[in-house]
Amino acid sequence: MIIRTPKRLHLGLIDPTGSLGRRFGSLGVALEGGYEVKVLPSEKLEVKAEEEDRETVERTVETMNSAFETGIGYFIEVRKAIPRHVGLGSTTQLSLAVGTGIAKLNGINISIERLAKTLGRGKNSGAGIYAFAYGGFVLDGGVANGVPPLVIRENFPDEWAFLLVTPEVKRGLDEEEEKPIMERAFGSVEVAREISHRILLGLLPALKERNIRGFGKHLSAIQRLVGRHFSEFQGGEFREDVKLILDWLEKKTYGAGQSSWGPTVYGLVLKSEYQLLSAEIIDYLREHGLKAKVELGRPRNRGAEIIRENAFLERLIRSVA
């Protein structure tokens, strides 16, 4: 079978202090253009993937076998991938894709929350988990015991999109690098309250009303507030090496921010505006000697797709080849 996932844009964490007994609380949006992974039964484990993806695949196979005795005989091919550690949720999407494929092949009916917990996902954020499962805009209720619960899931307007810019700079922190940060107490209760206020009485009503200006205004404000939580770890509200790009995005788009640890930054736009704005920012990057990937982030209002194939036919073709 083939599993096609979204990629995830992380719009922020609410309360790392855990002042109400739940830590973090995250919001995010699913975008098109995630992983495409083929998973087939096989006599042994055979993985076709780049090095970091390969490690994630092998670890997922081992974990599924330990938890559910699903064996290790699979052919797994990563056909399309999300760049690693740039803020687009690569590890969660790949882990859940492989875990889902193995569960389906073995007739295991499992909730997304249990699968995520088994695979060690959702320790800090549920945004990637629920983007994988349902697509759209998602908000979780923070970590208390286990995977954070899904609180809100809304379709993201099809006419809205994101101008994504991933500069060629240092990658964001991986899970091992961020672990000592996320395990300690940090952040501000006052900032968490202001973020919550803006989400409840700003961002969400604007999303319901399809008010792109209102949504973007509150998104930018929330992103700066989230940046205050993390300023001691990244040298300010945003990473220093993306600030020049964010300055442009804040002026030219409806709302802007940094996804997770970056370096991917984004601006909220109408799809119809993307071509003109992308041409402008490419010129801007060139003028300032910056190299970056610029792309359209199209909202995806559905979760991962599972396409079943004839496994016997696949094995026959591969054996002949």
C-alpha cells in the first residue's frame, strides 16, 4: 500500500509553563506535499530511503514489532519526502505513515492517539498527529498524561495559502537537541494568557468568519508572543538568521511567523497573490545575498491517504525485476 501524508506548519505553542496542569498546547495547519511511502510485506526488511528517513523507518518497524508483534519483514520505500528538521513535521509524518501501513497490513485497528503514543509522538505537541489524521487547522489541549487531546479541528479556507521560505542556513533542532529544553520549566504565564486570549477571541473567530486580515493579524501577534517563550534559546523572538526574511513577510503578507525551530518561515496570502509575491521575494532574497527555497503552501483539509495495492502482484514484479 501507499500512504501519502500532509506536511505540517507549526503555528506555535501556548503554555510551556504548565501553570494549569497541562504543558504546551499547540496549533498548526496541514499542507499538501508531504511524504509518499510504499509499505509492502516482504521476507526481510528492505528500506529505500535517505539516511535520516531510513533511521526513522527502521525505528518505527522495530517499535511496531515490539508493541504488536508485527514482524520486521517489509519492503518500505520513501518515494517523496519532507526535508528534515526545517520546521515542517518530517519525523511525525514519516513515523505515522510507516506505523499506519504496518498496522493496516496486519489488520490492527488502532486509534491515532494510541499509535502516536506507541511511536513516541506527541510528547510536546499534537499538531503533527492531528494534521496527519484529519488535515486542516488543528489545536490540541496540551500535554498532561500521554498524547494531548484534539480540541479544535477546522477546515482551512481553500483560497488562503502560505508563502513558504526555507533559507539555506542551519537546520532547526532535532528531537535530541530540543529534549533538554522541552523537559525543563520555561516561559511566562502572562504570555501564555495573552496567547490564549488571542486564539479564543481573535484567531478562531477570524477563521470561522473567513477573515484573512483578522486571522493574519492575530497570527503574527501570537507568533511574536510564542517567540518570547523561546527567546533565551534562539536569541530573540525569532532566529537571527531568518529575521530579514520575516521583516519582508510581515510587511507584504497578512500574517507571518516561524514554523517550530525553523528555519522555515511563512506568510499568509491569498492563493491568487502567490505568483506576484513569490517573484518579489525572490528578487529581495537575491538583493540581500540570501539563498532559499520559495514555495506555495497549499492547505490540505484531509488527513493522510491510504491507497491499497495488489501486494502479490507487486512482489511478483519485483522478483522478476
